[in-house]
Amino acid sequence: MSNRESTRERILRTAISLFAQKGFHKVTMREIAKECGIKGASIYHHFPSKDSILAEGIGAMVSGIEPPLENTDALMEFVDTNDLRTVLLFNSDDYKRTFSNDPMMSDIVRIVVMEMQTDLALRETIKNIMLDKPRQTWAIIFQRLMDTGRIRIVEASTLADEFVLHGLGMFMEHFLLREEFSIQSFLIIVDDLLNRRLDLYQKLLEV
């Protein structure tokens, strides 16, 4: 890794940590540079603004959790070649890997939760990532399972809504309603609830 790359990474991680501690709008570029041990002006060689730093951090999170809706053929092949429980766990490993392998992700989640209350553009982005695209993806998955006779016939979009909203509810409950949280504690809770939920889904849906 080059010095430029290592400096950029240090700026990103330092800024994300400061944003999480103090709030995005209370942190200055000069403060980030000072915390990184670099000259104030040199930070702009790596990032033009605080917004670009935050965008890169959120982008790192998004790239790990966004469902691959664009590749429908690969999604259909996944559904057709795996058992129901494996299908219902679709993308869960990506979430776990993204959040457990990088401690910065916990700070990014904290920032997103704080900032999307007032940042309408950010709120729309997160809504698209965590609600709209997953709904589309799961509607496709459930419809395929019904078309191939593997689960009972129900309304695919309604089933997708219930499936996605339950997961989103767990996420928001943990990160919005609890005073103290961590990615690790969240993953433990998710594993427990998800396994019990999958047992229920298999009993209710399998033909």
C-alpha cells in the first residue's frame, strides 16, 4: 500500500470516528487533519470535503450489504440450486462479513442513524438500500419459489414486505432505541432471532 493510500485510509477512519463521537456538522476538516497528524491543507489532496469523506464511508457499508438485484439470472440460479433455508439466508453472510470484519462500520451506522433524521437525501439513500431494493429482491425470490412449487402460493410482495420489515425493525430497534450498542451484540441478536424465524418460515411456507 502506498503512503498516499495509507494516508487516505487514516483520514477516512479518523473522520468517521470523529463524526460518530461529535456529530457530522460539529467536526471540521481542520480538526480531522490535526487528529491525523497532517497539515490542514494537505487533507484536501485526498478528500475535497467532509461530505466526500462521509460518502466514501457509507459507500463502503453499502457495497457490502446491497442486494445484487441487477443480476437476476444469478439470483434465480441461487434460488433454484439451494434449499429453502439457505435461500432465506440470502445476503445475510454479506451483512455479517461487512459489519464484523471492520470496526469502522459500527461508527458509520451510528452516523447514518443520527444524520438521516435531518438529511433528506441521506434518508432517501438509506431507504433505497435497506427497504426498497431488498423488497424488490425478496419479491423476486419468493415469486420464484412459488413458481417452482417449493413454497405455498401467497402474495409475493406482501411476503417480501413482512420479511424485509422484520429485519429492518430489528436493526432500528437496536441502533435507535438502545443507549449502548455494538455491531457484535447486534449480530448475536440477529443470529438468534433469524434462526427462530427461519424455523417458523419453513413450517409455514414449505409445501
